[in-house]
Amino acid sequence: MSTKEINFDGLVGPTHNYSGLAHGNVASMAHGGQVSRPREAALQGLAKMKSLMEAGYAQGVLPPQQRPDLDALRDLGFQGSDSTVLERAAKEAPQLLRAACSASSMWTANAATVTPSADVRDGRVHFTPANLQSSFHRFLEPRTTGQVLAAIFKDEAHFAHHPALPATPAFADEGAANHTRFCDLVGDDYGASGIHLFVYGRQALGGAVAPSRYPARQTREASQAIARQHGLEERQVVFAQQHPRAIDAGVFHNDVISVGNGPVLLYHEMAFLDEERTLDELRAKLGTPLIPVRVPEEAVSLEDAVATYLFNSQLLANADGSMTLVVPGECQTNDGVWRTIQDLLLAGPNPIGEVLVKDVKQSMRNGGGPACLRLRVVLSEAERRALSGRVLLNDDLYAELVGWVERHYREELAPEYLADPQLARETLAALDELTGILEIGSVYPFQQGA
């Protein structure tokens, strides 16, 4: 039976806005306060999903979270009706209101860490929701993320769910954005046992060089805890520190500076603090030849890597053994980056044989490229059959989701509109309808039984 990688993309939520909440995310900070286009953002994300589905790649969908999070605002002391809560928050603590309205769950690379069944003794797929404790607007996500994953990957014979790590600085966890699985590939079959690269920015208990300008969001201790939760052994894991200089340049997650797939690692020379040791350990543990594709700083500066999100791309396996790189449109408009793609990546001794350019500009302006928008889940044929709900994209589901977006999403949204109680009502109605479309049951606090 074939084992495939499915990219579960997050649907962009109705409150997609530019509040500049993510310290260290250069794009998010640069566009803070600008007017966003939620409908365009959601349709751009769906268009990317559909194009990859039509190209033959398995494509899944994850729903957005309930926003504004009125329960979170009430927990912080804002009492009264929904309208009163929103009005008081907008007047007294506008940053908290913006956090409670964030649509950041669209970037499902941060939703969880996933280990395929081929890598663990109990033969199940393991999930740990990221605690995202480094920022308040993302800290609000793990509870619903866990409920969504448990609703879709429900069958206990095939799937195992772990609690998010303790939400303390020592166990700061940002999910799959700092995790890459490597394995031997037979065409586009991922059934071989793999090894796992966990990249961290700091050690909570000391002993690692730290960035000086922006915070390091992932700890080594968190990565080690997830490996233990999932039953991974020492021979299956590599822990590597992200280069502090990259973090200070705006590389807030490892997937902004490297991407791996099968035996291929595409990375910037400043991705890892100890590049040589990281590659040597990957080679020793992988069991099949590692194919490193190194982009030197003289070809692509850290600033251009962050501005274009060249490394925040999807690297997808094809049945003929080649790979396709899915990049954001910003790569094509940067002459140096586009030249590097043509001369180094496509012409080099590696499996990358095709580059697809996708317009995800609304997401990019908030700091998330193609790779941020998807959670990679490797599933066998039996595990795919065990999925609950209607979450694998096909033409009918795509058409329904487009219609849903066009009915419920606003054309434009400025940060000052977040206090509008009508927006809250519109969002609740939209999500209530969406759970019916996806057939995933009650996963939101406002729904009966959730």
C-alpha cells in the first residue's frame, strides 16, 4: 500500500488582518496597521491548494479558529455583552483586541509536530499541538488545534494525540516549522522509516549562543520532549541550533531558512550554527545518501531570503523521482533570487526539476509563505481511509469552500474594524457553516458540546 505525504493547508480566517503582532517577523511588523483583504487572502490560499491538487499532490484542508476570541478577552477581565467586551477592549487595550482577532492559525506549519507511523513502534501517527507560548495571539490556538486534529484523526487504532507541552519559556514550541523529516523515497512513496531534524533557537537551561535582536522561539528542551512523546529513539533524531544571526535577520522559524523532503535538504549557508556537524549527523543517521543543496550568502543574502521566502517553499516529491519547488511570487520579482533558482537549484545535481510560482501575497504581507500555510502529514492508505470528516480537497469541496468564502468574507479589513460586533457575528456564522461543510462536528467553543 502506498504511503503519501498530504499537505493540510489552513484556511485563512475571516478576521485576516495586519496588526503587526509578531515581533521578529519582519513582514508582519512592516505591514502592521495596513488594510488587509480577507476574501482575497482566503481565495489565494484555496487557489494554491487547488493547483497542487490538480498537479497530482494530495491536499487537505484545516479550518480557521474562532475569532475574535471573546472568551480570552473575558478571561482578561472584560465583562458584559459581546459588544461591550469588544468596545472596552478596543478602548482600553487595543493590542489585546488585535491579538484576540488574529487569523494566525492559517499558518498550520505551526499547528503541531507530526511523526508518521513508519517511525514509531506502536505503528500509529503521533500528533503534538504546538503550545506557541512565545506570543499571546498564538498561545490562544493550541486548545482548538488539538480539538480539530482529534476530530479529523479520530481513529485510535491509527492515530495518537499528545497534550501540548507546558506553556512556559523552557518548553517554547512552534510546531513543524522547526521540524523536518528525512527518508528514502521510492518515487513519491514515503513509507520508508525516517529520521527527524529538530531545529531550536535556544537552550532554556543555558549552554547555547542566543540571538541579540529578536527572540528565539523554539527551545531544545521542547524539541527533545516532543521526540520523547512520540517514542523516537536517539538514532532517529538530530538536534541542531538555528544560527542566531539568521534569527536576528528575521528568520523566526527554521522553515524560513531551509526546507527538506525525502533525502533532500535545501538550505541557506546561515541556517545552522554548526553546519558541518548537522550535515554529518544527518548523513550518519539517514541510511540513504543525503542530498544537501546549499545556497551561499553571496548568492542570496539573509535579507533577500527573508524578503522573498525562497526557503519557505514547498518541496514536493513526484512519482518519477523528481521534485517540484513551490515558491511565492516574491521570488520571481527578485532578480538575484530568481537567478539562483534557475542557475543553482534547477541546473544543479539534485532532484529539483520544476519550480511553480504561487501568489500568496496576502499571507506574505503578514509573514507567511507557501510552507507556513501547510502541515505535512504522512499517511498510509489505511490511515487515509481512517480520516474523519470531509477534509481531502477535490473539485466539489473546492467549489463549496470558494462559495463559502464569497458569502462570508469582507473585501477589506482595517485594524480599527476589529471592534465591530457585526464582524464577530459574521465570523461565528461562517464557522458554524464551515464545520458542516467539512463534517468535523463541534470544534469551536461557541458550538453546542464543544
